Amino acid sequence: MESESNNYTGIYHHAVKSGLFNSAQVNKKFTHVDNMVPLVRVNNFFFGTSSFADKFNYLNLAKENIVRKEYGIYYLETKKLENYLEYVVEHLSFDTTFNCCPYNYFKFMENLGKPCDVPVHYQLMCKTIDNFLLYLDTLDTQQAKTIRHILTPNAKLEEFNKLECEVSDVLLFKDLMSTEFVVKLIRTAGKAIFLRLRCETETYDSDSPNTLVLSATPDTDNFTRVYNYINEQMLMSDTPEEFLICNIERVCGSRVFAEIMVKSYLDKNGFVFSLDSISSIILWASSEVESKYSEYFCGKYPNCIKLIDNTQMLNFEGINKFLLNISESDVANFEVKEQINEMYYNSMFELIHSFEQLYKNK
């Protein structure tokens, strides 16, 4: 019989791989509590909404040590994740409702080796989302890669996709099951983008550019309309800065690094970021090496540094030279140096390409 500790390790491992602890969605919004995750995050991640939880008996969940109230909000004990998901599913009527987005839940349980009995309408939803993601991969354009990154941040080929969206509206009919709901794509930069997920019906408006029609077979025409819609929304509603950050975050994998490169580039003569903030993203060989390199850099490039409120600030030229002058002996190993090189090269390449997009769509 599998021990509770081994079961917890397995659940936690799969929860991390699933993207539940996505720092962009958790750390900036909630106070960190060890081995726990905000319940709202759990609900939104696995089911696309937390509205159903209003009717839950939190006192009973707390008595069973499934949830705990901290800082005025409920957190889930990570080791009780599977128990909580079972509790939720018992209170959701998947067979007779179409008002949430349990894509991540079904994928997560399948990944655990515990596939669920998925109702037909949700089978279509999962299949359509998978087909749309495959369509984006097939396009292999920079725009498609950025949209893919927005939908499934940091997804890897060997792992299941991790959809980041929230249900914002459900179209309801009296005495009938809903056939459509609206999801908000969660983004780290730029305005939210809204898509409609609709079951294929005779009344479907084929000209609606933001409607993803749920179908068992890929609908390339529909996918193309949705792809064009998302791309146009990004170009029209985002500021140039937001557009650039979103694209560069995709290729370098770091929101912090993307902001540093874009904001310093857009204000080349300004001293926007501190030397310490740039240094903090590097895995140095030791703290002593970090200090020596900083001293060397300040002596070598005094024109790239400005002392503001007793803090050494760098301009765009200084940030570039700080990164490019780091040698293999300065960092933990060769792989770290290669990561810096790749992040820099990919970011500069994407910066140029993104400006080309902005210019073409002026």
C-alpha cells in the first residue's frame, strides 16, 4: 500500500509540473505559505472559475485539514489536493452543465494515471483546445509562438499543456444547458483577451472572429479566424512596451529579464535599473566573484553608471556590457554562461522582429 508521504510527493510533483504554482499567478497576488496554495488559484487553474466554491462548507473542509484560513483567505494543503479535487467534482454536475473550463483538471488526472469519465461536451472542448494548440505549433510563426505562450505558459513538449484562462461569462438559457461561455486569457502584460467557447450548433455565427467552435475534428478556417483575432487584439490594444515584453518573455522565459531589456531599450539614455537588480538574475560562482566583477565593471565603464540615491543605476548600454562581459569563470558553470548568451541573443532577435511587426501594423 502506498504511504501517505509517497503519495504526497507524487501529487506535489505532478502539481508543480501542471503549472499550479505558476509564480506569475500566485506570488504577485497572494502571501506565500509553505506547502499551501491559495484556494482561488486552485479553482481557477483546474476549473477556470471559483464561483462554484461559494456554496462549499469550508468548516468541514478545515476540520478534515484540507483547507486552512491564512491572512483572511483560504489556502489548500498541497498534500490534500486530490481530496479537494474529488470534493469539487462531487459538487459540480459535469454531465448537465457547460459553465466551467476543466481542461487542466482532466489533463492532470490523466497524467496521474487516473483518467476521468469525461462528458461529450467537455471531450469536445478538450479536443478543440488541443487541436488549436497543434494548429499554432504547425504555423511556426513568431506570432503563433507568442499566442501559444499566452495560452500555455512555459509548456514543454513532454508534459501536458497548462491552460491559463478564467471563465468570465456564461450564456444561459431557461431550462436548457448552456452551449457557450466566455474565457479570459490570463496575461502577464497587456490587456486581457476574451474568447468564446461554443458548442457547434445550427445557429453558429461563422463570422464571429473570437469564437472557438468545439468540434471533434480540426476546423482550420475557424482556427485561422481566432488566431488572427488574438494577434490583432495584441497589436491594437497593447502598448508597444507591453507587446514587446510579452514577446520577449516567451523567448527568454523570464518576465523580469524581458522588462529589463525592453524598458531600458525604450529609454536608452535613462538609468532605469540598478546594478544589483541586473546582478541578481545571474547565478554567480560565488558572492566574492560577484563583488569583484561589479567592482571591475564599475571601474571599466563609469559612463554607463549613475549614482542615484546611493544606488548604482545602469543605462541600456551598461546593461548590455554588464551581461556580455561575464565570463565562464564568473558563473557557476558553462551552462549558466550559455543560458545568458541564449537569453541575450533570443531577446535581441525577438526585439527586432517585434519592432518589425509594430512597424508593419502602424
